[in-house]
Amino acid sequence: MLHFREFEAGPDASGRTFQVLFRYQQNGIAIRHADTVEVGFLLVGPEGARALKTVCLPQAGLPRVAAATGRAVDDAWCARLAARHLLDAVSTGQDMEKDFLTVSAADLERHAAALARAEQEELRRRA
């Protein structure tokens, strides 16, 4: 996931695919007193139904995972991590009934590793 501002997610269990639009990124501590980086996405369904989903990345884990993958913590990386989590949530249906999707430490590591692989593949492709 290199492009997080607009992408498709799905299909879900019902076979629907959603258009996903990046809405915002903020520190959760300022809004909800949560130690998270929160990334909001608007999901638009095939029937035009809309839902706002906020992916909550635990701030404590971000520096550790970034160091393990050899990169700095920045806004675009956090947004791509959140987008990967949302893709998984849509395809599995896990937590889709919730407005706030909290990323576990294990999922954070998995998403970061997948992003690192995708970035390396893109660099090789462009070389």
C-alpha cells in the first residue's frame, strides 16, 4: 500500500468493494486521551452508503517497529499502516461494526513488515 489517500478495499464477506478516502490524521491523546495516532478514512459502499472508520495506531509501538524496519516515523508511513489495517478489517470483517479500529502490537509489526517489503519491491522496480 503505497497510496493511502484513495484506494479500494474489499471484497468483504458480502462481496462488496468500498472506495476509501483518507480524511485526517491526528494524535488521539489530544482528542480522546488515548496514546494513539488516529487515521480517519471515509468508506463509500457500492450503494452509496458512507461510514467513517478511524484506525488507532499505538504510539508506544511505532518507534520500535519503525526502527526494526529501518525507517523513521512520519505521517505518510502511519497513514499507510492504517490503510493496511483497514484493508484487512474490510476483507475479514473483523471490528467493522466499530468506529474506532485499534491496531494490536502484532498487527502493527505485520503491517510494518508488509510495507517494508512493498517499498523495497517498488524501489527495485524503479531501478
